Amino acid sequence: MNLDMLHPTDQLVMFMERIYQSGLTTTSGGNLSVLDEHGDIWITPASIDKGTLTRDDIVCVKKDGETVGIHRPSSELPFHQLIYSARPDLKAIIHAHPPALVAFSIIRKKPNTRLMASVYQTCGEIGMAEYGLPGSLELGEKIAKEFKKGYYSVLLENHGVVVGHQNLFEAFQQFETLDFLARIESEAHRLGKPKSLEIDTIKMHSQQSQLPEFMAEYYGIKERELRTSMVKLIKRAYKQKLFTSTQGTFSQRLSNDSFLITPYHVDRYYLNNSDIVRIENGRREKGKVPSRSFQLHQYIYDKHPHIESIILAHPPNVMAFAVSHQLLESKTIPESYILMRDIPRLPAISPHTNPEEVANVFESSTPIAIVDNECVIVTGSSLLNAFDRLEVAEYSAKALIASKDLGDIVHIEEPKIKELEKAFHL
């Protein structure tokens, strides 16, 4: 979706709706703004239900200070004005109070963006602004001071977070990614001490190769059906918080020499059939950029004829195990063992540096693996089978983390595991 084609009022309503529906702000909390080419600020109103916001509710604050609209602008307008003044490169701001990030703000500690390479690449380092009275000029000056240091995200002591970027989507992507990180880090602390990545390792993660292009001459019935199924499940994964707006990859085998895969840096929330990328004989569909993990998918399909679908995802509870380097034990719930079997741990960024070696792992008895500080890789006999396995992994991880506060885990005994294997032909 091209935001440049949407009026600021429509952009603000669109993203406030996403933020509210995701449970990242309340009826009265949070505010968004866009700075237009004339220097006017379009901002959400004060004291208006964020769950029913319309374009008529948005307020325009002119460069000369005149206010246009049927409501008062947000009480936090002063810090929006000061941030735009301090950082001319920023054209959109999001402020909200997601519980996971508020938890960090009230202990006055910043989430560790180096826990995952993709998070660091999206967010970089983040700032922390000293406490100030909400809506005050003093608070605005403290926040603007942090943005002047070059940060794009600033946590507010005992308050929430402010994110600024070149457009509202980039700001939202960073805001959403920070919330994901905060939830992952919070859960990881219940398992052990989360482990950071070195900057050199993070830099290696960003390296990617390009494929030559080909012009697709036709889209057969099978391919069109698979594209539709992929888009439905990708949006479902996003709504269930198994994906973020630009992180998370689905692929589906199309033939022995081709497969379909999600595109790079395209919003999963608005994804459509035409966004999906066909990879064929080592070439990419013209005009499209596939997920950076395309090489791993290619190796897996080449080596394992039994695999028809692959998902790379970052669900928070599974990722708590990944960043704390703890083993996700499947021998606790019958469904978990049936669908996941034993789950190996793979080294950080190995899907990018050693994709062929990683592909070797996925024999019939190993349908899923966790990559330290990066993702869970799930394979399946179909799109739905792989998606089911991803859901079970996240639900199992959530149950295991919850059990930490209740008592000692009792594993299924080995004879009963053998019984499961026999009954379900594992």
C-alpha cells in the first residue's frame, strides 16, 4: 500500500485502528501525527474514543498555530511540535502505552534491541526520556532532547513510548517491533537470562544475495489457489501475533523447480495475491523482492521431497526460548510431541550464513527447529499443516512458561512416548 496516495486523516485513522485493535493503546490513550509538506501537523484529537475514530475527528494544526477541526488536538501536541522541530527528517510520530513497553518504562530500563538481529536492524538503539508531566512543555523538551541524539524510538519514564520516522508505516513498524521485543524479553526472563548478539553478528544477518529475474507468462489454477491460501494464513498469523507487519515468511512448493514465498518488507496486514513472489529455476518473479530467507527455502525443498510448505516466524513465547537459549521441550503434551517431536536448536543467523547446512536438519523426524535469537523454522506437508505446527509450538511455549510460576514440570515418561510414536506412526 502506498501511503503517499492517502490523505493524512486517512493514514491516522488507519493506523490508530490497527494500534487499538492490537491492544496497544486504550480508548483515551495514545496519539499519532503526520507532518505534511506545508509544515502543518495532522494529529489525533483529545478525549475522543480511539476505537471509533473517523477522518472527521482528525485535527490540523497549521504552521502558524491555527487549529482546524471539530475537536481540540491531543494534549501531547507540544512534544510532537518539538520533535518535528528537533528532527526535520521525521514526518510521522506514534505515541502509545503498550503494556509490555510500559512495564519497561516503570522499571526505567530499555528493552535490549540486540537480542534479535532483525529487531536491531529495524529499531537500532533506543533512548530514554526523563519523567515529565503529560502534556507539558517540559516533557516535550525532554523527549525532543533524546530525538536530537539520533534515536527513532524513545521510552518515557513511567509513561510509554514515542516513535518517529519518515512516514507512518515506518513508525508503526518500529513501534510494533519494539512491543514484540518487550514481550519476548519479559517472557525470556522467566526462563533464564536473555543473551545478546554481537554487532558483528548482526551485520552478517543483513547480508543478502539477489536473484536474476524472469517474466511470469501465466499463473495457473494451482498457483492462484495457493496464493489465495497463503495470503489468508499470513493475515491469520499476523492477527494472532505470530508475525509482525514485515517479519515472518511463508513459502509453498509449486513444482520441483519452483515455489511461492512472501515478499521482503511488504506489510503482511495488507498483503494480496499479487505480492507473493514466485521463485523458478533460481530466478525471481520480475519486479518483486522475495524474503531474505529464500535461499534456505530453496535448499529445504531441494533436499526434502516430503516437505511442501515452510514458515519462518517469531512468535513471542517461542522466541523467549530462542533468546534465552533454552530447550523447548515437546515431551510435555501429547499434541506437542506428535506435531513437533524433538526440537533442535540452531546457531544464531545460521539460516543466512549456512542455509544448506540448516536445510539438512529437516528430516521426517525433525519438522521444526529453533534458531537462537532469530526465529522458529516450521515445515509441513501442506500450508495448513505447517501453520498448525507453528500454532502448537507457540501455545506449547506459552504453557511451559506459565508453568514456571506453578511448580515443577512433569514430563511424559519414555514408555508413553514410545506408545505415542506407535499409535500415531511417528
